[in-house]
Amino acid sequence: MNDTSNQPLRRVYFLSNRTAITAETLGHSLLAQFPGIQFSSVTIPFVDTTQKAYKLVDRINAENADNELQSIVISTMADEEISRIIHQSKALIIDPFERFLPDLELILHAHSIHESGQSHRISNQGLYESRINAIDFTMLHDDGMTTKMYGQSDIIIVGVSRSGKTPTCLYLALQFGIKAANYPITEEDMESEDLPAIIRGFKGKLFGLTTNPKRLAHIREERRSNSRYASLEQCKYEVKAAEQMFEQFNVPYLNTTTMSIEEIATKVVEITGLHRISKPAISHLDMK
Amino acid sequence: MNDTSNQPLRRVYFLSNRTAITAETLGHSLLAQFPGIQFSSVTIPFVDTTQKAYKLVDRINAENADNELQSIVISTMADEEISRIIHQSKALIIDPFERFLPDLELILHAHSIHESGQSHRISNQGLYESRINAIDFTMLHDDGMTTKMYGQSDIIIVGVSRSGKTPTCLYLALQFGIKAANYPITEEDMESEDLPAIIRGFKGKLFGLTTNPKRLAHIREERRSNSRYASLEQCKYEVKAAEQMFEQFNVPYLNTTTMSIEEIATKVVEITGLHRISKPAISHLDMK
């Protein structure tokens, strides 16, 4: 990106009358297809009155005038009047509702309600509560803190310290409603010939995470600088021992070195075939 | 939905060559505009070979033939060849890459790379690590467990037991990279005339959550059935006392009764003006 560092940044606005999570998610996917270009993005949720919309158009146009590059707006406005106002701005408007709802209306033989933020509201209390329950469970079973209810878990993530167990479990619980426990493999465990006693009875639920020793050392270095714990030698030893354990006991595992939390969690679900709540806060999408 | 319960469900596929998070998020937002229609959705991530794509088209077409309703595919395939194969299915294809990338290419004077899953990969190590650090911090400071590093928090969520503090904090950390601690308001705290001693020094960081006493009683009932803790009377008392505390000490607060975790977290960020990492796992979107 050296060659573009002196160029002005392209301004991008993620807008919605609700949380703007959809606009942001779609927007990032689209912009990521242009890795050579530097963007400066801002998310503006809750644009839910015409007054706010007019003010925003003024802001977008003013900022656009300061900049030689046309701005980009990625907007999911359910309200048609607000949407029309946003379309008056001088930015390029990317509006998936405007583009795709007519096609859907045609094949569904129904009018869209153009109501705001349906997808991130609670409507199905049961699904919502199963997600909250999964979070509770995961919090209680982080880092081997409690192990007595391992039997109730959907999955038990195992791996050495700082291999990504906790964020993976939280994402599994928060996004997919999966009861994910985790257990840290200690040096003592590595010296044994068998699986650690605490998890031995749950072989079918185990899933291993591993990572590149260099990256592990870097992460540990930030926590405990210059320690034996963070040394490359120690990280190499632990990673090797953990991977041997996974191989020996047929524990499926994943090398997470270059993966984001989202990718790890999605991959874990795919490999294990666990039931994934696709979007817990929606009522009328029955996932069964 | 009684009138539609005997209708066959409309099948929807969320497809991607990577995590399918974008397809799912956009898809749910679109479908939520048709609350009268029953959908049956399935998410298929990692459609990353032409072979998998052909197999999938066969499956979609076979399932379509069994059903009198045309299926819907919401697909974000960065790979053009795989995308072309998916377009051969008999479903209605909603493809935001196909629709929006040409417009973006025009104004950006650049070709999109059509590479897979850029938006959920780690590329900016710094942003990624700040998100992991936020998760670590939040885990350590859940439910008042540790309070000595409250000074390092970005926000301290306060509220009575089961008012939604933990999921909100986790979402703030996981999605927005915000160091969110939380502190449960106890009965002892309520009887005092002052803010609880532990949080008194951090008034500027406090944010309250409150909820409808009936809903609180319902949630608590699931945990400790027929207890004083879960009684409506007790819930009414606690909610009232907590809200009085927020009012008295000018703690901004939110009634979360009908809100999802996503909505609460987005609203908290909006009200407090906290810096929100829009999508931590992207390199070339500099949020500064």
C-alpha cells in the first residue's frame, strides 16, 4: 500500500435506521475486494427520522465537497421516505433493499413491510434465550474453571494457553447459540500418556485448536515478556505435544494461525456438524 | 402466522466460499421484510471448489423440484467461476457481489480482486489484537469478579442480576473491541444512599441497563424457580431501586426489554460516543 499512502482516503458511510450491522457487514465484504484502495469508513446507526436523514445528506455532501473523491454510501433503510432522502446525496449509493426487495416481492407474491431493523430485534423468545443460555454456559466453563457440567456442553475446545479457545467459544455461544466449554492443555497433561482425566470421558465432544509456534510466542510475549512461557522453544514444545495428543486420540483440530475468530468458529461448526442457530433473534425463520 | 402454518416453507440458502456471515446477515435483513412468510433456511459456508458448487446446484434443484415454491439463494461468491455455476440453479439468485461490484469498480477506477473471504480474515494484526485484548479484559471483569483494573476499562455496565450485562459486554468486546467491565448492583448497594464504593470513582464510565420487572422475573424464574430472587415483587423493587440510582447520579441507562444484544450494544456505543471498531479483521480499512 506504499504507493497509495499519499492519496486522499475514500470516504464510506454505513447507514441504517437500526443497528447498521447489515450495512457494515455487506460493505466490508464489498470493499475488501479492493485491497489496493484506502478507505475511511464511518458507521451511523439509528438514522430513523427524516430530520436526521436530511442532516446526514448535508454532512455527506459537505465532506464530499472537501474531497476530490466521490464518497460511497452503503445503506439499509427499511423506511422508504428516509431512503429517498439518502438517495439525494451526491455519494454513490449502494442500497441492497432497493435492489433486491422487488425481486423478492415478485416471487413471494407479497409486499415487503419496509419496517425497520427486523433482523436484529428479539422476536423469537425461545431462540433468544437459548443463545443467552449458551453464553452463560460458556462463561462458566471458560478455561477449565468449572468442569462438572462438561456433559451438557455441545463442544469442548482444547488447546494450549493462548491458542484462541476463549474467543472461539464466545463467538460460538454468542452468534450460533452453541454451548462451548474449553479446557487448557497444561504441561502436566502433555507428560501423560493418556488424555487429561477431566476430558477423557467426553472424547466425542473434543475439538483441538493449534497455531504456529512463532505466532504463539509473539502473543505470549505480550502477556509475559521474556518468560519461559513465551519462549519460542517452549511454544514449539507445547504445540508439538498438543498436536500429537490430537492425532493420537483422533481429536479433530484446526490450525488457526491466519484465521479470524469468525473463520475459526464457522470452520469448527462445519467440521463437527453442530447445529448452528443462523440468526437467533428472528422469529419467523424457523431453523428446524 | 396461524394462517400460513399449513403452507410449505420457502427454502432459502445462504452460500459463500468463506464463512457465509455476509450472506446470512444480508439475507436475514431482506427476509425479515416479509414477516408473513415462513422460511426454512440453511447456511452453507466454504463452497470453495467448482465441484462443491456443481453438487450444490444439483441439491438446490432437487429440493426445488420437491417443492412447489421456487427457492431463494443469497450468495456472496468472490470467485467468478463458482458464482457462474451457482447462477445455473433454478432458484432466485440474490448476489450482492454481482450487483454492486461493477458500480464500485467504476467509481474506484479499479478492478475488484474477486478473492474469497477477505472481510473475515485477519489482516490487520493490530486491530485484531485489540479485539482479543478487549475480550480478555471483559472476561476478567465480568460480574464484578475483578475490579482493580476498572480504570483501564472503556465502559462499566451496571444493572441488577440478569439485566443483560454479560452478553452486552461480550458483544461490545467481540464485535467492537471495547473493553467492557460490568458490575452487578446488589441489594446492599440499593440500601445505600451513595453509589457503590467500588464504582464511585468511575462515574464517567458507568452505563446502566434496566428491564421490565415482569420479563426479569421470567428470566430469573428459569434460573431459580419459586425463589424470592425470581418473585415479581423482588424484581419490581430492584428495578425501581436501580433506576432511581441511575437517575440520582446521572448514569445514562437503557431499558432493554425488547432489544436484542446487537441493538443494546449498538445503542450503548451511540449514546456514549465510544470508539467502535467497525470490523476488526480488515487491514485496509483504517478506522482512525
